[in-house]
Amino acid sequence: MTTQYKMIEARPAPRNTVGPVAWLRANLFSGPVNSFFTLLGLYLLYLLLTPTIQWAIINADWIGTSRDDCSREGACWVFVSARFTQFIYGLYPRSEIWRVDVTFATFAALIAWLAIPRLPFKRWVALVTLVGFPVFAYFMLYGGYFGLPVVPTHRWGGLMLTLVLAVVGMVGALPIGILLALGRRSQMPIVKSFCVVFIEFWRGVPLITVLFMASVMLPLFMPTGVSVDRLIRAFIGITLFQSAYMAEVIRGGLQAIPRGQEEAAAALGMNYWMRMGLIVLPQALKMMIPGIVNTFISLFKDTTLVMIIGLFDLLGIVQAALSDSRWLGFALEGYVFAAFMFWIFCFSMSRYSQYLERKLHTGHKR
Amino acid sequence: MTQHQKRNRKVQLMSATLLLGGAGLVQAATLDNVRQQDQVRCGVNAAQPGFSALDDQDSYRGLDTDVCRAIAAAVLGDAEKVRFVPLDSVERFTALQSGEVDVLSRTTTWTSARDTTLGINFTGVSYYDGQAFMVASDLGVASATELDGAAVCTQSGTTSELNLSDYFRVNGIDYDPVVFDSPEQSIAGFEAGRCDVLSSDASQLYAQRMQLADPDSALILPEIISKEPLGPAVRQGDDQWFNIVKWSLFAMLNAEEYGITRENVDEMLDSDDPDIARLLGRDGNFGEGMGLTADWAYQIVRQVGNYGEMFGRNVGAGSDFNIARGLNALWTEGGLQYAPPVR
């Protein structure tokens, strides 16, 4: 007698283990304590979100040109919209604003090209971004050539200045940081001690002190009639300061690479720069992405300190606008706008770094 | 202090003076420099409502900035040829000493220490201010003498902080200072209840009061506890430039006294009044002594206005602050503003 085995049709999972209800039960209401905290959390969220949404959206004034258009009790976004151009471009002449747009659109396009994996010629685009673009940006933003009128740096401001400071700081700090990190691990006593002294000095002083020295002390020591542009002072201060931090982040990555990697590379006959550039650094930098992006994000936010040397970055220009007698009393709207802009940029940086980590993941993570 | 310490102190002071004075001497010809650059570089406050604030058309408006416009009108014939350099309260004197700005017009109180040890000269008083107190209305305080044990918000590095401790010590009142860095921070601290009293120059208190969600919830007490003459300052060692800045302000005061305004200045050119004819350059050339053209005062009044107009549109009746002229009225109307004659 033959027994016929027949597979029973797969049945759906019991109704109480799938679907949103089951998820809720498993994650939010799995016991009396959890249920209590879930309900408490929901209540707190309700308390917090209702007035926020009412203030920011439902009861807010959106359209108008002066403070008289803000009659409702919620936020007065008219203040932000009336000043939007100023918040983004600072005092950049209104007729020349297209130059800023073109510069940042080009930058965004270059970065996008580098970020999207399918596009070809990565190496050339990277070269253009690092070498060609800064020159292009200088001519576009500052002007003075090709019939573009000069826009002196004291008219730069707002989000544009924040981005310029952050990008220059990042592009400058990374290579200097790599060199300092390599130098600190070097066997050569002079190179090593120079790097140690440099890093420890710049890490030992707050950025606000560096900027303050640059604006208050430096002019007194300069020869008469020579004055360094305030923006250049800020560039130098921020870059040197951040490169010291960057150096320590990268040194952490270098420490994590087993000695065998370098020894194996040496056994293949590679010289120092080949060992570092082809074997050690690619592994170290990949591991250091969270740390490097962390430093970049803190740099981006630190740029607000340039306010104390009389440059109006995004936060500075918002604060300056708050003192216009026609718009007194809209501080909250101004600060919320500034915070939101900063959040957008910092959050995108952080998302991109997570994407990069996944993409470069080669099983080294534990 | 021993004899040795005293001498040491003296040497330090002397070398400091030499250093600062030297910096002034080298840059003697500020006027030439201004003409060559075709702009007056003017150190102002980054954010001081009524005195220097950025409007939505990207330009600075206020009493301090109009003083700079007047100088530019006198020297370059165009009131808009000013480059405003926003300065921090700590940084302002260095910027002037090092030549980064040509004139400092940044609600700076004229004190003997600043006038004599910093290598700068104050050229006059553009606004007579005084320190006052603002309290929450519901506190039920009517006079500053009732403030025993109060927490008082002030700003660091200003004369307000020093005046406050002097005033309370003299009157034997205990207080608890809460120090902030900027006016925005101190008003935010006041509104958040970090302190019961906010103390600052009266002009600033009026502006800060308007920033409160409900301006009527605070009142400004009648006591004025200090003299705060605010005025423009220049580097020591360039008397010509000193005269130009000094007389730019005097020209505005004289114009108000003689009734010359922005609107009627062109008609006034034909006036028979010898004072007006001299001021506007129809009789004699009083700009020559300063290296300026004869129409220097005419340009100031035509482009910026007289002192009363400047006061009115920035802080007075024509503005949101509506501060009374008070001490800033002309001497003919019971105030302190007085200018020597042009003769």
C-alpha cells in the first residue's frame, strides 16, 4: 500500500501575529508597563505637537510684506519671506545673485555626479571638483574678471557665506589632517614633533579664541596699511583648527589597520607613499567615515562663530534682521528658520555618510 | 604699591601709549586715504535698533549710521559712499586703532579712560543717553530703590555693568547680577524670567521693550543712574580728520538751529541770514580749513538732513520707538545739544 504524501497548502500566519495590530501588540503593548509608557509617550507627544503645529502652520501668517500682515496669533513667516533673499545671499548685490546660484548649482551637480554610482569618468570629475571648481568659484563669487564686477567679501553673507566657509574648511582640513596624522606617526623626530605641537596647540584652544585673536590681535601686529580680509582670516582660522581635529580622527583610523598590511606592502617593494596611498589610507578612511562626517557636521555648525568677527553667516544675518525696528519681536520665527536650514544640511550630510558606509562595506564591520 | 612697582606700571603705560599713539601717527592722512578709496569706513553696531540695524533693502539704518553718512556727504559729496563694518563691543577699539575703520560710530560712551588711554579721540556727542531700569509691570515696583535682592540682567564689557555695581553700592542695595553677551540674549533672559530687572542704556531699553511678546508687560523706571554721552570717535594723531568728523555733527546741529531742513535747503541757499549763508558756503569758504569744499555742510543737510530730522526718523517721533528729545533737544529748547557757530 502506497502512502501518498501531499504537502499541505501553506496557511497564512495566525491573524494575531501579523499586521499592524500584531506589531502594535508585540512592540508597544506587550505588558502593562509597556502599555503604560506607550500611552504616556503618546500623551506627551500630543501635548508637545498640538501647540507647535498650531503655532507653526495652522495659526501662522504666510503671505504679506510687512508686520501689519501678521495679525494672527501664530508664527509670522512673513518676516522670513520678506527677508528670504537677505538670509540666503547676505548683502550680495541683488543684480549679481545669479552668480551665486550658478556657482552652487555647479557644485551640486559635481557632487551629484560623484555620488551617483552609475555615472562614468569619476576620476576626471573628482579632479575638476578639487582643482577646477575652487578657481571657478573664486572668479564667479568675487569677480573682477570676464566683465564681472567685483563683489567685496564684506557683502557676502547668509546661507551662502555659511556654505562657502564650510566647504573651504572641509576641503582644506581633510588633506592637511591626513598629512598631520601621517606626520604624527612618522619616525622622523622633527616632522613628528612639529605635528604633535601643531595638533595639540590647535586642539587646546577654543575656535572662538582663534577667531577672536585673528580679529582683535592680528591687525595690531600687521604693518600699517596692510590688512588681511576678514573672510580670509576666518578661512585660515577654521581650516587650521579643524585640520587638527581631523588629524586625530584619521590617526584613530590608521591605528586600527593591522601592521601586517603595511609590512606586506613593503614586502612587495612599495615605497612609503604607495604603501600609504594604496594600502593603508583607503582602508583607514573607509573605517573613519563616521568620525570624519562627525567632524564636518561640527565644522558646519561652528561656522556660526564667525559672527564675532563681524561676518554675517546664516545665523548672524538672522540676528541682524531681528534688530530692524520694523520687524522687532519676531526672534522665534527667525531662529526656527535658521535651525531648520542647519538641520537640512546636517541631516543630508549624515544620510550621505550612511549611504557611503553601506556602499564601501566590505565585511570589515563587526 | 612699592616705588619699583610704580615705576614698572609707568613704563608699561608709556609703552602702551607709544604703541597706540604710534599707530595713529603713521596713518596721519585719513582724509587722503578716504578720498583714494572713495569710501568712509565706518565701524557700527551689528544690531542696535534705532542706531544701526540692517533693513530689508540690505542697508544699515539708524542714528549712528546717519552720522557716518553725513561725514561721507561732507568729504565725498555722496552720503552713500560709506562702508559699514559691523563690530563687536570688545573689538571696536582695536578696529579703530589698527586702521580697519576711519570712524567709530557705535553707541560708544565717551569716558575719560577711553578718551585718554586707548589712542582715540571722541569728536562730540551725537546722543545723550543714560542708564535706566526696565522691570516687569506685575512686579509692582515704582522706583529703583525698591529693588533690594533683585536679579539684574546686564551686558558684559559695557559701562552699564560698572554703573550698576556703583549705584547699588552707594544706595546700599543687594542685587544679583546676571550677565549676558548681547542685547538679544539679555532681553531673552529677561523675558524667560532669569532676572527681575533689565538694566541698560535707556535708548536700548526702549528697543528691547518692543521685542517683548507684550511690550506693555514691562515698564521703564524713571531713574537715570548714569551719564552716557554717545558719540563718534576717531584715531588720535590726525587733527584734520578729527575736525571733519566733529564739524559734520556740528553742521547738522547748526542746520537745525537755523531751521534748514532737507526740503528747504535749496531755498535756503538764497537766504539773507549771514549764519545760513556761511554754513551753506555762500559766504566764505569754511570747508577749506578742513580740506573740504565750500558746500560741505550743504551736502550734509541735502542728503542726510539736520540733527532733528535724523533723530526723528531713527529714534524719535517718526520712528517706532518714539523717544522724547529730552536732553537731546537743542540748547534753545532746553536740551544740551549745542554747536559752536560757523564763522
